[in-house]
Amino acid sequence: MYRPAVLLLLTLGGCTTRQSSVPTPPPGAIYEAPLALLDGTPLSADTLAGKVVVFVNVASACGYTAQYEGLQALYEARSDDGLVIVGVPCNQFGGQEPGNAETIATFCKTTYGVTFPLLEKQAVNGPERSALYQGLVGSGDDVRWNFEKFVVGRDGQVVARFPSGTEPDSAELRAAIEQALGQAG
């Protein structure tokens, strides 16, 4: 089993940019289940292996949707340094991601020029919570809204969690990314 570093960007309903504490999920829990891209094909293990990854709980009709622009800029600026951003569509918050895979992909590409991987739609809370989010959330609080951010280090452990109001170019998020990128896997 590989254990790449992951920076997870998900959404919280709050607008505060204060970093919250993060409970540690069991080792490797984030990578236990295979991940599928929006088109249903498997996400290659090579895409994440040895990287710091940003998983983003995204929605196309949310007040935070414009964060796609900052996420894409971050991906372009730091991908050569080992950063990967992965969008995770979710329709659990106000029905703000109702589209099918093709609609979501077209919106992200044409509106924001998104080139980072997008996974299949997933539940981030409740009894249908995906295995990915079970690992990310661990014993912590439920995801509160779209665009909540989880930073996962090269060892596969969550090292920071940020609410949806934290912009991709915020000093706090950038610092967490820099710290994760600087640590050996």
C-alpha cells in the first residue's frame, strides 16, 4: 500500500479562517479504498504517491465556488514541487452540486480552467460517508460545508484542517502546504 502525502481541501460552512485541530486517523486509512475519477476510471496510485495532495470537497453552485480559480493557480504554481490538488464533488450541502459527471467536468474546465483531477461525487458526512472522508475526518467533527480544507502530510496523516472561508492563497494554508512539502515521506 502506498501512503502519499495529501493536502485535502474540503468545504466548511463557516467563514472563519482560523485553523482547527485535527484528530489523527488510523495510519493509511485515507488510502485504504481505491479512488475513481469523475469519469469512473481509477485514479492512478502514481498520481498521489510521495506527494502532498489537496483533496477539495467542491460544488459548482456554492458561494465558495470561485475558490476553483485559486486552487488551479496553486496547483500550477506548486505541482512541480510535489503538490497535487484533487477535487471531490459533493451534493450534501444545499444541493449545490446537482450535475452529472460530464456537467461538472465541463463547468470546471470552461469556467475555471481546472486541470487537476476530479473524483467521482462522494458523501462526506453521514452513514454514506466515503472511505476517503472516513479517513480524513477520523474521529473529528463532520464536514460543515463545501471547500473545507484538510492538509495531509507525506506520511499520509492529516496535519491541518481549514474551514471553507480559508482561501487557497491564505497565509495559513500556504504555510501548512510549505511545511508538508518540506517534510520527507
